[in-house]
Amino acid sequence: MFGIYVHIPFCKRKCLYCDFPSFSNIFHLENDYVSALIYEIGTYDRICADTVYFGGGTPSSLSEDSILRVLDEIYKKFDIAGNAEITIEVNPGTATFEKLKKLKASGFNRISIGAQSFLDEELKRLGRIHNASEIYETVNWARLAGFGNISLDLMFGLPGQKADDFLYSLCEGIKLDVNHISAYSLILEEGTPFYEMDLDLPDEEDERRMYHLMAQRLKEAGFIHYEISNFAKEGFMSRHNMKYWLMEDYIGLGLGAHSFFGKTRYYNTLLLPEYLKHEGLKNVGEKLSDEDFKKERIWLGLRLIDGVSYFGEFPEITNKLINQGLVEIKEGNIKLTDKALDIANRVFMEYV
């Protein structure tokens, strides 16, 4: 079955590290954008899907009516499985109890809350619009609204951040008894305000320490480390994101969204005026050869802690990495060793 990603490029304020296609001054175009999404949905054949994911940007910055118009159209156009995982990303600064109740009643059953940090000073440095108290409030509202699948996003390696600072945020997230925690290190992307700043960032050793402390604490708290940056309670892995890591089929709707099916990548225009005029949709980006598909299946699958099924492909590369102690073959899967988690990108590059 397919996954469906819906990109919402609206934000109250763009974070200083964000390089995703999103804008803070386009709310007057909300109806136009929703209409363009509905048009794009209509360009697809009827497919079966078992995950839907609204990401951004800040999907929760749109009105409930706009969000539900898009979700309703998805249900009309596509065959959505009865047990589908339907996720929406929520910024605590844009959440209300009434909004979350309506989202739950309309079919969303998983909520991903962009906490990033539980320290107000760190949130200010990142350019986030919420404070720590609003994170607790949003998680509580989500529960009261009936969400039984709640995920938190955290960040580490932030400007001025010490290991104890990140550990505090991590422990606060654990205390909230959520089902899933994602934690990503800050990456300075070209074109973002952070890229141009002279930032006091933790060094590589401190960042590794944060990562290992995180993995240890989350394991102690009953989370399963299932992907390099993702941890879940039993039964709560992100089914949608698993499609990316396992190279399963998905379609991307919205500005700059990417799709992958039939071993071919497609992408939408990054130009908002074009998208609103229904132009620049489903451009062919890359048709993977059988060899490229196999290589990519391995390096993406290596992001998973249990690895990915291995059929003896590329023995020279694989044997070299085995001899270096960076990968191992276990129960028919190729997987990273514990030692390789710190230098995973180096391993991935061997298969690129």
C-alpha cells in the first residue's frame, strides 16, 4: 500500500534553522493553496494507502476547516485502509484544545508535536513561537481529545547547549509518557539564518555524548530504538516514515513534495505561484536502475536498527565494512554495528 504525504508550507514564523519550503507571510493564500491541493489530489489514479502524513511547515497553523477539506478529499479520492495511520504535525504555539478535538474527530489518530526543547532560552534561540509550558499543555490536550498515539520531536547539538540541557529536555519528554520520540541533531543548512551566524555549537564529542545518553535513557524508559533518530514504545513505530526507509511507494502532495513509485522519483515545483496555477506537478526527477535501487535500499535500510534484508548484493563493499566492524549480517539482515552508529553517514556513502 502507498503512503500519502501532504505538505503544508504555512508557518506563523519560520525557524532559524529550517530549510523546508515554508513561508510565514502567506495566510491570505490559505484557500488558494487548499484548492490547489485538492486539484492535485484529483490528478492521481485511485490508489490504496495505509498512511497519511500532514507535514510542513506547520499544518496546525491552518484552520481546522482547511485541514479537513484536504483530508476529506483524500478519503474521497483514495482507498484509505480502515486501520490507516493518519498523522498531523502540530506546533504547540498553534494548538488549541478545540482544534485538536476536531482533528481527532475527523480521522487523525496520530499527532507529532514539535517540542524541540523544554528550555525556553533554547526555544528562543531556535526562533520557535512556543514556550515549554505550551508543550505540556498540548500533550495534555491531545490526550483529552482522544489521541492515543503521541510523538514528540526534540533537537540536540543546539547553540550553547550542554549535555545536561538536552538531558533535561529528554527527561521532560519521557515524563509526559508519550508513545514515540524523535531526536535529531542540528544541521546548518545553506540558505538559513543559522548558516550565516557564528554559532557556539557543541563539538562532535559532546554531540555524540548527547546521542548515547539519549539512547540509554530512552531504553531505560521502555522505548525501542528502531531507527537512528527514532524511538517508540512497542507498537508505536512511525508506519509512514518506515515507508521511506524501506523504499515503499508513496505520493507527495503540495509545494515541493516528492513521490516515489515504480522505482521513479517525482517532485513538485518549489515555486508557490506555479503551484497555485496547477503547474510544475509530478516532474520526473530520477528513474533508478536496478543496481541503484538495490544500493539505495541497503543504505536507507541501514538507518533501521534491525537493518534490512540482505541478499548478498555488492559483496566487495559489504565485506570491507564487515571487516572494519561497521556492519554485520544477522538473521538475514544487514545492519549497522553499535560502533557504526556514530559514523553512519560514512557507511551510507559506501553504497551511494
